[in-house]
Amino acid sequence: MNLPGITVTYLAADTITAHRLVVFNPDSERKVNLAIDGGHLIIGVTTLLDTETNYPVDVVRSGFVDVVYGGDVKVGDPLTADDSGAAIPAKAGDFIVGYAEESGAEGDIGSVWITPGQVAAGASAETP
């Protein structure tokens, strides 16, 4: 499902491929980096175009959007980033981009409902 809401244009602080999770760049409010783990606030998902360093990149910040899965995902899983910016199930303490709208496997393009947050420390992030 792809029903994007708000899309914001930033500058890519590094090369960012399509349908990947991103975080704010710590040195510039107008730049984003590829998310490489669940250690920082994940702000959204890039659109369907790859972007080179210092070029504009569109980031979907709300709604339902396509995302590359980096592992096995079940519908309802809270999703964080792997080291390539792909979406994987979150663990306790991870920042999340939102929740999986459909199940899939590594390399699939699935759908995420963008609702940034953080899984509580000590909580189970698994879908019942």
C-alpha cells in the first residue's frame, strides 16, 4: 500500500537509495543521512529515486509508503533500520519509523505506516 502523506525535500548528506529509512544529519537541519540502525530518530522513507550526496532527496514523513525490507517482517511489526537503511523488526530501545502494513522477506518492497517513535526498553517488540 502506498498512500504517502507529507513529503519533504532535504539534501542527501550521503548517497541514499530508493525506499530507505533516513535520519536527520547532526550537522545540518536541511540534510538527511541513511539510517544505519535504531539508535537515532528515524524521520521517514525516501521515495522511488536514488540520490547522490548533496542532491535533493524526497522523504515521506507521514502516511503509508513503500519501503525495502532487510529481513523477515510480519504485519504489525514495529520497524527500524538495518545497516543499509532497509526496514527490519525493531528490538527494545530501538527508534522506529512505524509499523509494517504487510508481511515480507528480505529484499521485498513492503509498506510501512509512518509513526515514528521508540520501542520501550525492556518491552517486547514482537507482534502477538
